[in-house]
Amino acid sequence: MLRLDGVPVQERFDFWWEAVAQSVVSVDVSSDQAADFWAEMRTLDLGVAQLSRVRCVSFDARRSPSRIRRSDPGHYQLSLTLRGRSGIQQEGREAGLAPTDITLYDTSRTFHAWTVAEGAGSRAAGGSRPSVSDGLILQFPREVLPLSASAAERLLAVRLSGKDGIGALLSGLLHQLIAQPGRRSPSDALRLSTVILDLVAALLAHELDTDASGSLSNPHGVLLMRIQAFIERGLGETDLSPSDIAAAHHISVRHLHKLFQPEGVTVGGWIRLRRLERCRRDLADPLMDDLPVRTIASRWGFTSDSHFNRAFRTAYGASPAAYRRHLREPRDTADASGEGPVPVDSRHADL
């Protein structure tokens, strides 16, 4: 828990935003209450993802090109407003958010975000603290979202409902996790992050598939999501090929490759990326420690040990065995293999 109660009043504003830059994202900020600033943040590490609950007085924040150049974590951030009002502008869109509303934005792109505390301008009951906004921020590397980048980008800075359907399931899970953090093993955290990211992808896919305005719906985008879901179900099949995928969706192989061009990856590259991510999840799970690396690779469609080892090292910066071993060691123990620590937020290299 990060609180400002023990920080001198004149230092609180700068102290807080420096801490936010370290744990969430670096922004330029202004606030009418900078001289009497109050905020608190509770953060839950879910391995692949991080969930934070932030209570804060009103502020106005901008992520500028210079901030991005200096520090770019390459994350999506999903915001759920619990109390007060907030908003975000990104990619020419603007979302005004009330309690239960959800929105997605990208830390690698400029944005303008703001919050207005409930009852702003007056003190909370008892007069000890100003009124604050309250919200959850889920952040995760873009590449771990099981949804195409082009599909997700069409929903940046769009208001999504957290009141019903998939949005309500996601909101309820996030709220319950942060309200009752408890102690979880790394494997539990990994499984939770997998469930959460699948719900995020389902929410975005649902919105793209059912939007009636025409501004977001895109037949090619919907087809691409269906194809990616088909690939996800068939990752363990060694003979999964572009021709089979195209035939299953009644399109030509040429059209299939064209659908993937905006993703900056070939069909085969997407299959390898998703297989590698499945292998990484299994290697991180202590319940699968009895399974040899070769078995895990085989169950997700890799038929060559040397090919799998090279691809995994390229994607995650360490061999599969070293990656698994590192996760079982105490944080301050050096990797005996000499390969060094495995990055927590490894970025996928081009495959």
C-alpha cells in the first residue's frame, strides 16, 4: 500500500507522481489540489499483469511523446471507474467515464486522462481528507492479450460497460481480487492473470462483433478474431497449417495472409507466438514441474527440440529450462546457468 500520510504536505504531489511513474506509467500532471494533495494506491502483482486500486483527488495527466521516448513499458492499461468521474483521449477518440465504466488505452501512444473526484471542491465527512476518485487499473504487456493488435486498437479510448455481461464478470473479478488480495502462489497469480486476460479479450471481441453504430464494426476484423480463436483451439495440433485454417473459414490462403498483414506478423508467426506463450505459462506453473520441457513443447505443437529452444530464447531471453529454474529460485539468487535473470516483462521478438 502506497500512502502519503507520512510524507510532508509540500512534497506529496511530486512524491506521488514519481511513484506512479515507477509502478504504472510516467505522465505530466497538474491538479488544483497540488498544494494539498492526497492519494493512495494498493497494487497486486499477478505475474503477467498488475492490478492497482487508486484513490486520488482530481488531476489532469498527459502522456507526451517525450515521456514515451524516455520510458515505454509497451503496456495496455484497462481502467475501471468505481467512484467519481474520469475520462481519456487517445487516437482521436474521447471516453467520458462514470462508475462501472471500463476503457482501454495504450502506454506507447500519447493520451490525455483526467479524474474528477466525487463531490470535488469539498472535504469528505469529518474534514480529514478531500473527496477522491476511486478506480482500478489493470496493466499488462500488449503481446500477452489473446487478441490481435489491430482489433484492440479499434477500442482504445472507447467507453465499455462493466454493468452487465462479460464486462460485469471482469469488473466483479477485479474488484474482488483487489478487495481481498490475500497471499497467492506464483502459479495461482499466473492462472488468475490468464483468466483476466481471456475476459478482457472476450469483452473487446464482443464489443467489436456486436457494435451497431458501424464506427467500430469491421467484417475483416471480426473474421480475423474468429480465425485467431480457431488457431488458439488448435495450437496442440502439429499439422495446423495456413491451408487448413483458410479452408475451415472458406477463404483462400492468400486472403488469410492478407488478414494478418496489419498485425505485422505472418500466419505462421502468429501460431508460433501463441504456442510459445502457452509453453511459457506451463513452464511457470509449479504443478507441471514433473513434465519435461520436451513434453511441454510437444503438447503445444513443437516437434523439434532445437527449434523450440531457439524460438523460446529469442522470445523470452532465456532457454526454457533456465526460465523455469529462475522462477523457482528466490528472487535474490543468481541464475546458476550464467544466463542471468529472466526479465519479468519480456517482449516478444519478431518470430
